Amino acid sequence: RTKVNPRVYTSWTSNQLFFDDTPLSVLMDRIHRTYGVEVEVESPQLLDMQLSGAVDFRSLDSLISAVGEVLEISMTQSGGKIIIKKAQLTTN
């Protein structure tokens, strides 16, 4: 028997998406279904990254900003598409 976290399935009622070791691939599908935008990933290895916690999903901009910061990846929106890449390291 598999234990599930009920917050993962009911969090949308509080305008939040709750993740419990959720792979980036699942988040990409959820973004596509919720916002109707295509999501592309530059590197297949990124799909295995996992996210835990709650994110406000009322704004797509807020969602991609928060997820990008937490996972330390680049999520940019261009037209009807979101492109996910490894974050560029900044040097001073």
C-alpha cells in the first residue's frame, strides 16, 4: 500500500500547489494542464529534479520564479512556451 500526502491533491483549493518530492516532469505537466502553455526542458537530467513545498499558482510568473529559485534553474517564458535550463552561474 502506498501512502499519499492528501495536501498534494487538495492544495489547489487554497490557491497553492503542494509538492512532496515531486519530479520536475510532473510539474511541467501540471503547468501545461493549468495554464495551457508548452514546457520544454533543455537537458533531460533536469526532469529528475524534485520539488517539495507549497507554491502560489494564481500567477504563472510567480510560480516559475519561485520554482526556478528553489531548484536553481532558469525558467523563462516566451510567447506560449516556458523553457527550462540549467541556471547560468554568475561571476563577479
